[in-house]
Amino acid sequence: MTAAPAAAPTARATATPLAGRGAGRRPRRRGRAAPYLFVLPALLLFAVFKLYPIGRSFLLSLYRSTGGTERFAGAANYTRLLHDPLFWTALKNTALILAVQVPVMLALATGLAVALDSRLLRARALFRLGFFLPMVTGLVAYGIVFSVLLNQEYGLVNWLLGRVGGGPVPWLTDPFWARVSLGLALTWHYTGYNAVILLARLQTVPAELYDAAAVDGAGPWAAFRHVTLPGLRPALLLTAVLSTIGTLQLFDEPYVLTGGGPDNATLTIGVYLYQNAFKFFDFGYASAIAYALTVLIGLLGLIQFRVLGERP
């Protein structure tokens, strides 16, 4: 009779920790699910407004609009791209802007970043703000401003050229000058933005590297070549990739300035896509152009990462 009461407390003592462990697991499981619950609204919005349009666009690229009805065409829209002269004209114009305007803009941005980082420059914050402000300007707004400034008859630029003895330049009505005008507008708008990115990276380059280069007898150009440019490599890669993507998607500036003219001289892939979708209502072909552009952006991005990326 004395042994039985002694066993009961032992059973209770061993049961109590088990119960405590089981009760402690439930809040932990709920806590693990909490991050997913917080992320769920963003995932739903991403699925509805990003994933669904992307998938729907791919399905549209497999259909062709004939007589107001959509008919399945398979890869016919992609085959049509290969034989469409306007598509190749738009691709050539876009490639020309990419090959000429983007390197010039990045070179100016690099020089501007070095100048804005110089200790000899006073009121550096004011200059940085001034060069960055064009990026704040709306695309359509500054496109309209440039179209007024470059107008052949009453534009301010031609008026200033006339004051110094120059003749009027057909900025927006001649194919060559229309491309020049588009390049000037893009350079004005995006150079300061890229310069700020490069400046942020430049300020992380240790000053000891410049001191060591000076001790070794390196001049300003040698220090720029062997210290500044290697230090700017990650930022140069970033700005090159962003500029490439932006150029391949270029739409607002050529549409507002010239509408893709004159004689399709400023017709870009973005403008041609817009014309097929919202002017001719050929959404299947426009979707095929969009996917061809996506593949092109991916290939150029990989090439840039291979060329400008970090090397072991």
C-alpha cells in the first residue's frame, strides 16, 4: 500500500513536460506561417498583374486577328517577324541608338561623376541635384519641350543658330537630324541619373589606392585608368544593363518627338509594337514582337555580364 502512492507523482511529473512541449509547438507553427501570410497579398498582386498578363501575351502571340476574330496561328507571327521589313527597320534604328547614344551617354556620365566627386568643386550638392533633376521630368513633358525647342520654324535652338549666323536645321523633319535630336533628348534626360549611380560607387573606392598610385608615379590619367575605372566596374555594368533595357524598350521620346518618322528614321521596336497593337489592333503580332524583344534583351544582358562582370 505504500508503493502505489509513490508511483503517481512520478507519472504526473513525466506527463507534465510532455504536455508543455506539445503546447509550445502550436505557437511556433503559427509563427512560421506568419511570414507567408504577410507575403501572400504581394504574391497575389504579382500573379494577377504580372504573371497573368505575361502568360496571356504569350497565348495571344499564337493567334492572328482576321476580320475582327482571333484564330490560332501557331508560330506564324514569329515567322512573320523574319520577313517584315518594318520590324527590321525598327530593330536597326534601335540598334543604332544603342550603339551610338548609350556609349556617349555613359562616357559623359563617367566624366561627370568624377567631376562631381572632385574636392576642387564647390557647392557639389547643388550641382549633383541640378544634373539629376532632368530624370525627375516626365517623359512626355520633356519630349514636348524638346519638340518645341527643336522646331524648324519657331524653335529656340534655330533662333539661337540664326543669331550667330547659322541656318535653320530641320531637326525633326530630316532623317539624320531626327536621329540626332532623339539622341540629344535621351542624353539630356539620362546622363545625370547614370552619373549619380557612378558617383555613389566612386565614393566607395578607397583613397589609399590613389595615394599608392601617386607614390608609384601615376598621373591623373593613369590613376583614372588603373584605379577609377576598375573601381567603377560594378556600377558601369549596372548602368550599361539598365541603359540597354531602356533603349530596347524606347517608346515615349520617339513617339512624342517624331512619331517614328520622318520616313521611319526614328521608328523603334517599342513604337512599332504600339502601332500594331493600338493602331492596327493586331494584338497577336504585337505580342510576338514583345517576346522577340524579351529574348533580345536577355541575350544582350548575358553578353554584358560576360564582358563587364567580375572576373576571377
